[in-house]
Amino acid sequence: MISRTRDDSYNLRIFLLMLISLILVGLIGVRLFVLQVFSYDYYSSLARSQHQLSKELVPRRGEVFISDRYSQHPYPVVVNINEPLLSVDPQQITNALELAKYLATALEMDVKYVLEKISDTSRKYVVVAKQVPEDKAKEISEMGFSGVYFEDQIFQTYPEANLASQVLGFVAFDQDKRSGRYGIERYFDEDLAGIPGFLQTETGLRLGLTVSSDGEEKVVPARDGLDLVLTMDRAIQYKVEEVLKKTVDTHSAKSGSVIVLDPKTGAVLAMANYPSFDPNQFNLEEDAGVYSNKSIQEAYEPGSVMKPITMASSLEEGAVTPDMTFDDPGFVTLEKFTIRNSENKKYGTVTMTQVLEESINTGAIFVEQQLGHDKFEKYMENFGFGESTDITLPFEAPGDISNLYRGGDLYPATISYGQGMTATPLQLVSAYAVIANGGKLYKPYIVDRVIDGEGNIEKTEPEVVREVISPRTASTLGAMIVSVVEHGHGKRAGVPGYFIAGKTGTAQVASSDRVGYDPNKTIGSFIGFGPIDNPVFTMIVKIDEPQGVRFAESTAAPAFAEIAQFILNYYQIPASRGPAQN
């Protein structure tokens, strides 16, 4: 009885074991079926990927050039250079301390930092230094250290250092990716960067050879970035930056900006801001504000440089003439506010030309009132105020003329002489170019041509935005602001031997609490063009918060004159009159 029970128990265990084995075999069979049939594509792809090598083909970043009037070839201002990246495989290093000491000395690095980097044997790839000069990379390679490697890394260098730094911008790392920051480098980042390609191959099992399943590599070539040639003239840009720096430093000013345009096309011949910076060492700047291109990013209340715009609008509509007179009482009261002339002066009976010569606030208000608010609003818009110019540079400010739309008489009055509104230097110089070229508003542009990797060239054509005033009005107003330089507050902007047209503007600066204006801060501007019979340039000089002087005729006007004289000589334009006639 006991023996039979034991046999039954033994047979049961055998049965259960066989049942479990059958179940396991069945599960394995089902799993194999699923893998081979339903998941075939997935695992086939996974297997291929383990034998497949993919390498990104990095495109060449486009370079940037500027020209001058007399050179056949443009000058590079943004250039690609190879500065290798140094990496190590800590598992292959035989003497970490010796290597650390050598690298620290060669690359002027801290030996403890290097030793810590190269001693991490849990990793096979450690970056020790980026942008290693090629001569140093060659020297280190020749030492024959095991586990030390160099990878080609293309970086941008700026051979002209500070020249046009805010226009060009720079390229910097954003985590592991390098991209353009500020200026041309940012606006055209995608065009300059190009499009990466890739190389895809498969590794064979014998000797690590690389082959593909069909015997060919799969290659999608990289598309190199576009090269840009700017409209800026190298010689004019250098002179502008020299004079601007001297003017800002002489008057202990906060900053300054200069723009020179070709009035017949809208091409930017020079654009400068000071203080500037060296894009090769942008990371050394403590104040990131120095990267900003204030010529287009900073709108300000321009002051009396707006008076010729008001005058042009009224001349075009026949509301005033140059010889029309106005009796100046020295003040105007509007909506319980009293507006006075600078230094509380009273001029009596004056012509419209004298309104500009003496920069009379009440006279500008009279001119606007003769025109009417609705028409004044239309002309302000037509001259390009209140909207960006759409120049191909980042962060352009549109300015603000919204006070014109609030109704009433006060804001049209203050805007007639340049307060209660804001504009950028680029908007202002573009508006004066309308007067210089006979009445057309051109879209300003800074890229002359784009060149692709195959040498194909796409040239920028000048673009007329609209016709603002007639050639006759432009000629009449031009003569009136020549008189400003000849007889008015713009005398120090004159150039011996030439008739120069232009207007000063001394603007107040809003208080830090945004209530009223700071009596100790001004912004001096001069905008003009020349020579009057065939203008080759239109220029704005803006000096922010100069010390020890109050009016633009002492700061911006002399700087304008020095740059204007250089341009006229550089263009070899003969004088139209003797110096004694100035």
C-alpha cells in the first residue's frame, strides 16, 4: 500500500515536469514565431543598425566680405579657421601625470584640471580643450602620446577685430550647437550655416572593413553655407569709426552712432556704434548691451532734425513756401500746455527758411498747423516713421508715432519738432535720403550680393518703397537746409568748397522715472547730405549724453563735417566753389 502511493506520487511529478516542459517549449515556439514573423522588420533594422555607421558631413559656414571703392576684390570680415578639438581616451593613457603636465604647459591650462579630466578611466572619450591653435595641435601630435586625438573644428574669426562689430555679430555655442548671435551672423544664420549631409556605411566582420550591403556608400553631400558681400565700404567704415570714437571720448559721451547711406539706392555705406567690441573676444565683455546695434535697435526722441520733415510735408501740399513769414511770439499754448523755443527766445517775424536756420519750435508748430493734422500724419507714415525699414538685420525697432493717433492739437505740435515720438537713426537717415534723391523712399539694404558654393551670384536690387514728395519739393527743401549749414546752427557741419545740406537736433532725454525730461542729459544729432547738386551720401551722426556741451552743433556737426570731407575726397568729387565762399 505504501509502495503504490510512492509510485503514484513519482508518476505525478513526472507528468507535471513533462507538462511544464511542453508549456515552455510552446511559449518559446510562439515567441520565435512572433519574432520571425510579426517583429521581423524591427529586429532586422536593429541588426543592421549595429553594423551600420553614420557620420554627419558638416557644411562649410559661409563667410562675409566688404569692399571699397577702388579694390577689385572684397575684404573678408568673417573667416572660417580650423581650430582642432583635443580629446583623450583615458583607458589608453599610460602616464596620466606626465601627459597632464605637458598639456597644461602647452595649452596654458591648470594641471590639476587637466589631470582630473584625463584620469577618468570609466570613459573612453573626454574633451580636454576646444579651439586649439593648429601649430599647438601639430606640436602635441608629434609627441606621440597614446590616447590623444584631435578632431577638426571650424570656427569663425574676425580679422578686422572691432570693425562693424555690432553689424556682424558673432557665433557662439548654445549648449553643443554653435549659432549666430546678433547682427549678420544671427539674421542670416541658416543661410550661412548651410545644410549638413551624411555618410552611411556598414562594417563587415572581417578585419573591421567598411562596406555597404550593395557595395556602395550612401552619401548625401553637405550643402555649404552662402557667402555674403555687404554694401559697406571698408574705407568709409574705418573713417566713421575713427571719428565716432574720437567724438564720444572727447565729450565723455555715453555712446554714439553713425550711418552713411547711398541716397540713390538705399545701400548702407557705413554703420557704426561706439563703444564697440571685438567679436573674437566677445566673452570678455561685461556689459552685453555693447553687442546691440543701436543704429537700428534704439529709437529715441530725435528733436529738431524732424523740422525739415515737417517742412517738406507742408511744401509738398503748398501749405507754405520758403519765403512765407510767421510772427513768432516765443511760445504757443495748446491744451493748457505752453511750448517755448529753446532758451525761451522770441524771433519776431521770420521766413520759413529762417524757421529752419534758427530751429524755431513755434515755427515748426505753425508749419504743421498750416498743413493739418491728418495730412501731417499721412506724411509721417510715408516718410517711413512708425514702422521698421525691414533691413536684413535683427531686432530692428519700429519707432513710435502713436501719439499722432490720440487726437487733439498737442502731440502733432510736439512731433513737428521731434518730441513725443521716437525713431531710429536708420529711419531718420532714410527719411533725409528722400530729400537728397528727389523724393523717393528707398528700402535700406546692407547685403550687396549672395554667393553660393557653386559661384552663383544673387545681387540685391535697390527697392523704392514709395514716392513721398516731388523732385521740386525735394530741391526746394534741399536749398533751405543748405541755408541752415551756411547761415544757421549747422555751420560746423560745412565742408570747404562744397554746398552741404543738413539740420542739427538737440533732443531731451526722458527722466529715469519717465516723468518729464532730465535737464542734464541731451542727445545731439546732425543729419545731412552732399554735395547738394548731386548727393553721393546721406549721413546721421548721433551722440548720446555728451558732457560739458549742450547743443548738437558742438558735437555731432563737427563729426559730420570730418566724415563728409573724407567721403568727398575719397569719391574724388571736385569742389564746386572756393573755400572763401563758405
